[in-house]
Amino acid sequence: MSYSQFYGRLQNWRLQATGTIKDLFGLTANRLYLLAILIIQAASWWLASHIYQEIAGSLLILHYNIDFGIDQIGAPNLIFNFPLLGAILLLLTLIFLVILGSGRHFKIQSHFLMGAATVSNLGILATLILIYLMNFR
């Protein structure tokens, strides 16, 4: 493959990705999903930093089992893995939607993927709230 063919394919993919991104953010529902995810992410990062600042010792309770009690303890900086996981999930969702491209079923695919990312970020926020309650209440 010559350089000009590679450049031509790269240029075609770039134009297709630009069109897909315009289609992705052209849908009102996707903009609302993104706004909700960004608000949830901001709350998750704030809560993680609040837990990190308020922790008195060098250990943080990360998991509590009803039958056996505390079963996972870690360093306080591990609390930042939760909102980071939500941000990575959002990034992977957006990349996956761009790779899929705007085809016949793009609208429903974007609803499913962005909705799943929103629910997952809500779960991560709920996890941080429970970690806060386990450590400080």
C-alpha cells in the first residue's frame, strides 16, 4: 500500500468520523445523556475527593458483606478508581459509537449505549455514597 492510498483511507475515515460525531451530538437525547453523565461524574469526583480528605487513618473500607462484615480494605487513594472507571466507560462508549458509524440503527444504538453508560455512572455514584456511609456513619 502506497503512502497516498493510506492517506486517502485515513482522510475518508476522518470525514466519516466527523459526520458520525455530528450525528451523535445532533440528537437531543444524546446531549441530555451526556449532560447527565457529566453531572454524575462531577458529583462522583467531588464525593471521592471529600472521602479522601476526610479519611483519618491509612485504611479505607471498600466493601462490607452482611454475613461476614468488612471484607475489603484498601488505601484511601483507591477511592479515585471509581469515578475514573466511570470516565473510562464514557470515553469507551463514545469511541464505540464513532467506530460503529451513523448507519441505519445508529439512533437506537446510541440510546442503548449512552443509557447504559448513564445507569453505570449512577451505580458508581451509589457505590461511592455507600462507601461514605460505611466509613463515616
